[in-house]
Amino acid sequence: MSEQNTAELTFSAFQKALNTNRIDVAKGELNSDMLVYLDQPEGETRYTYALMASGTRVKAICIATVKDASAENLCLDVQIATFHKFRQQGHATAVFEKALDELKNGLSRNNIHSFSMTFAVDGDNIAGHALCEKLSDEVQDTESGKTYLKKVS
């Protein structure tokens, strides 16, 4: 399954769970237009940040899954998806920036002040590449597309 399809499926599942009250979310501590959800599917810690429209409609989500939690290098795999009605309006950038603020705030309580993030983007996802080029520090070519890296400190 492509990275884009995975992100969109996760977005749909989150929206459905939110609409049916199957998940307990919290308001962002720093951003009142964000919802935060923490879970551990298959034992991996996953932070989901949702940029909200009105009611329970999600504009965009940023999902950060812990891939390496070693003491020297916390590494998170990041996926970003935007509801089709809200695309090309800057919401993907906004959800990432706000999610990063919330994540840094939460991790700092556990004395974690630096970490890295990876974004895997399919070769044909033009919007995804444009977004990740803005957000990342480094890019690596892969068989299926590109992987972007961002170091946070």
C-alpha cells in the first residue's frame, strides 16, 4: 500500500472514530484548534494531532509514530493527510507546525529536547513532495519515492 493511501486511510479511520465517540481526545495544550490522541497500535507509540474545522470535522491530521526510542535518538515516522475539501489551503503545513509545537511541549516534560522525524513520500505525490521539501532538512531517494528527514532540537 502506498504512503499516501496509508495516510488517507488513517485519516478516515480517525475521523470515523471521532464522529462515533470511540476515542478519547484532548484539546491541544498550546493550540485550541487541535485535538491530540495517543495510542499504541501493535506496541508502537503513536501521537495523532488533528487540526479541526467546525464540530467534529477534521481539516488535516499529523501522525507521528515512534520508530526508534533509543536514548541517543528518538525517531518518529510522520504522516500528514488533509481532507479533500481543505487541500491547497495551507492546512498540511499548519497541522505539522502546530503538531510539532505540541509534540515538543509534551516530550519536554520527559526531558526529551531533540529528536528526528522522517516523512516517506510516494514518487507520484507531487503535493507531498512540495510540503516535505519545505518542512525537512535532508532528502533521500528510495525505490518507491523519497524519504525526507527533519532534525528537531
